[in-house]
Amino acid sequence: MNYKDTLVEELIRQKRTGREALYKIGAVIAALVIVVAAMLLIPAFTPVIVGILALALFFAFKYTIKEYEYSFMNGELDFDLIMGQRKRRTVMSVNCKQIRSFGENDTEPGSAGFIRILDASVSPNRPRMHFTVVMGDDKESLIFFSPTERLKSAMLEFIPKKAVHNGR
């Protein structure tokens, strides 16, 4: 019997988008408007309001940092979302035998017909891999991610050959 275990873990940080920057600018402007209104209407509570807004902005900015950890062990791939470098949760677990399609960006499927689309890649504008997976009741999910060659080659050992496009 062969007892070779395959373990690959990777951590990627998603690039920030322009939309995220606009939300942050909007939050700061809204906080400034609230502080000015508080100074004019209820000056006695202004320090309390400033403190609450500063704390709210701190946590809002801190938890916009998104990282994904890919953990691959013997045909099982887990996607963990890490928010603010503190809060972690598993967003999806996939058995590689459930993968119906696996390919690079130029073979990207449309997004119609999927019950769930997960973008765990570095950035939608960069080269990335994708795969579709069947999760119970014949419902498909579409997952985008940015694996290293090490993770990709480990996965290819477990993915059905008919599912691979571009890169085997």
C-alpha cells in the first residue's frame, strides 16, 4: 500500500479594488459630517461621538483586508476566508473527485447557472484558475482561485482527467 500524503497550504491576499477605496472615502466623509453636525447640535457629546466613530472606522478598515488560505490534503481542498488577519472561517470544502471542469482563465465559463460563485483569487484582473464542482443535488458552484504550481500539480493528481482543460 502507498501511504503518501499530500499536504499543500497557501495564503493569498486579495488585491484591493477601486470600489473598496470609494467605500472607505465615503465612510470617512460621512464620519466627518457626523462630527461637524455633533459639534453644532450637541457639543457636549462630541468627544463620545468622535470616539465611537473612530472605533467604527478602525474596525471597518481593519476587516476589509481579505486573505484566503487554500489547504489541500489528499484530494480535499478547503478555502478559508481570513478577515482582518484575525477572523477565520471555512467558506468551502471540495473533494477533487467532484470537480467537473478545471482550467485557466482563457477557458473561463460564463457565470450563468451556478448556485454559488466564489472568487478566492488574488484579483479578477490577473491570470487565475477556475473549476466547477458538483455539490449535492446536481447543483454546480464556480470557484476562482490563484494556485501556485505546487498546489496545481498536487490537485491534478486527484482531478478526473476528463475535467481538465489547458494544463495537463
